[in-house]
Amino acid sequence: MMRRIVLPGSVVGNAKSKLPGKGVFKEGDKLYASRLGILEDKGKYVNVIPLAGVYDPNVGDTVIGVIQEVFKNAWIVDINAPYPAILNMEDAPWKMEYGETAKYLKVGDVIVALIKLVDEARNVEVSMKGKPCRKIEDGIIIEVQPSKIPRIIGKNASMLNILKKYTQCWIFVGQNGRIWIKGEDDKVDLLIKAIRKIEKEAHTFGLTERIIKMLGG
């Protein structure tokens, strides 16, 4: 069966007989795609599944975002998804007055945030009020395919613990395909090579053993 790829704004269903699922919004009596992806029409919901490599935000996810725009009472944040997120002033960890947002976060700043809201039209809000949330001031950020994040973490964080153990690096994994790393330069270089290997060979058997060997275990 051919998989139908749809563009944002494409009509993907009739709202009288189906409900909008992920990547779909309702307008009048029609359902429309809100992103590029593969049409999935089963049950009572119509979904548009993002193509490989695209992050699909879910409430509760921890993400690494980059500030794109600054407004008087909010920021627009690039979360490595087909659509940006909004960080409202009241969801920031600082007490500030209206118009003071640029004092705390400017364009290009990097943050750890939580996905707070994703509505039917795929409007996304993030919050910096939570345990892991902060402004990132040091280290480096690398990007991987979001679909490979579970393999990089491993079952019960097994792969992540191996990476930390053998490189002695500090690693924070965002579920949106961005990883924050701190450590000695040579160890960081080795860690990045290992992460790229995991990303490339995620579907293969014996990967854990190969990574341990690569890291000198």
C-alpha cells in the first residue's frame, strides 16, 4: 500500500466522520494537516506522522531550545520541531516586569525547558519552571535524529550510563534530538564519535559491545 505524504494545509479528512489527531487541525467541516508527514487514517482519528528525523513534541518532554525571537512578554523558541514554541513570561524562572524579557534571554540563547502544552492546532508552549530547566551557559550542544534518542539513552539509561562512565563527561539528553555535553576536549570528541556511531547503527545488533570497545572498555 502506498503511503500518502501530505503538506501543511492539505485536506486530510472530513470532520463530520473523523476527529483531528496528531498533526491535524479542524476548520469548518474539514480536517487539515498542520505539518509535512505521512497520512495515517485509522479508527476515529486522522493523524499526520512526521517524516523521520522530525521531533514531534509531547507534553512533559524535556527539550533543549534556542531563543528565536524576543517579545515584551514572551519568547519564541526553536525546539527542533516543524513549528516553534512559545515561552511566556510567567513560565520563566525569573521575576520580571512587562518589557524586561530581553534582560534575561536574548536571541541565540540556549535553554532547557519542558513541553507544557500542545493543542490540536499544534501550538506549543514550553515552561522553564521545573527541576531540569535552566539557561545553558557552558559546554556544547550537538544535534541527532530525534528518533534515535531512545537508543542513545538505552533501556533503563544503560547506553547513557556507558557513555558517561567511559568518557567521564556530563551529558544531558533533550528528547527533541539535542544533547548538551560538558567535559575535557579529547573526551568530548570521543563521546561525539560514539553518539554518531549509535545514531548511524541504532538498528543493528551488538551495538552496546561495539560502543564499549570503541570507548576503551
